Amino acid sequence: MKNLICILVFATSSLLANANITPDPIQSNVLAFSGLKIRTAPGLDGQVLKVIPFGETVNIIESDENIETIEWMEGSWIKIEHQGTEGYVFDGFLSDLPVPTFNFELSQSDFDLTYPMIAWAEYNFDETRKSDTINRGGDYDKIIQYMERGILLTREDSDYSFNTSIVLPDVTISEAYNIVKSMLLTKAERNIYDKKAIYIKGGDDKIEKIKINIDNPVVIKKLKNGDIKISVSAFHTGCGL
């Protein structure tokens, strides 16, 4: 009987101890370059408490499944906490993807985002299996890398172009758009990126593809399985014969 009582006391103590464990908060990163406004109430009519700077992290307190469209971005008004301030933000400018911050993750010239995107993926996500390498003769090579979170990073090099693509599961098209935008080094480049963007809707009247017609074009599209694919092309220059 004493053994039974001891077991019951131990089990009860374990349950109480586990009940007192506070789970880690769900965190998300701000992708709005002008900052993200935190408001007293959900909606644009809510009073602004402060502006959270680009790249900072917030703790999500409450989510909302009601979808709203602001400009072209879809999202929800969610309750968050940032450095002691609680309020509501539009989550179209939030992402749990890492924000590019190092120089090697940023463009350096001519809007070339091929190498920054490779550097961002390889720095932030580990490979989960050996890469596939495909060679179709001397003028074409393709490498597919399998990374954490089910991310696929592909690069194709030919005599004419260097193409990079990354497939991101469980993200929105606006997240992908803003992540790519955050790889641009200057404000002038980011403004051109926005101006050159063409938004293409699908049958459900929602944005399913974005084309950014810059020198090295970018295409962001939603795949049939819901994943988002970002493709960037850079063209080799030289003298033709």
C-alpha cells in the first residue's frame, strides 16, 4: 500500500510540475521595411501604439483565421507582444523565415538575386540528404539540394543563363515576396522591385503568381500542392559569333 501511495504522489507531482511549464511563445519576424504598426484593436482604425522596426521579432499571443486583403496581401489581424507592448498587427508582413541580414545574403549590383538566395538558404537551413547532380553535356549542369523544412534549392547553369529556384513549404506568397525584397541592398532597388511587380490571379480570384520584371527577373508562384516557388534568372553576357 505504501508503494502505491508513493507512486500516486510521484505521478501527481509530475503532473503538477508539467502543468506549470509555460510553452515557448510562437515567434515571427517583421518584414515591413517601413516598420509594422501595432494597434490597440484589429483593423486599420485601431490606434497606433508604436511601430516595430523591420527585422525585429514579435511573440504571437492570439491568431485569427479571418482573412483580409490589404493592398494585394492577404492576412489576418493577430494579437502580438513586442518588448512589453501588446496589440494587434496585420500578419501579411510577418514570417517565421529568417530575415536576410548579412552582406552575403544581399544583392550587390544589377538586381542579381541568384547568389543571395543561394547564400540565404545554405546559411539558414541544413541539408537533409545528399544533393542530386544532373549533367546534360558540357553546357548544362543542374544541382538539387534537399534542406530542412522540406525546402528544395535548385540551380541550373548553362552557356546562356544561371537559374536558381527555391521551393518553400508552409509559407504564403506575400512572405516569399517580402523575403526576396529583403535581399535587395538599397531602398532604390526595393522601390523598383515593387513598381516592376505584376500580380496574376487564379480562378479563385487570389494572387497565385507574381512576376518582377527587373534585369534578372524573378517569378514567385503558388504550386498545386500549396508550396511557394521562387525562381530567379541571370543571363550570361559576352560576344556572340
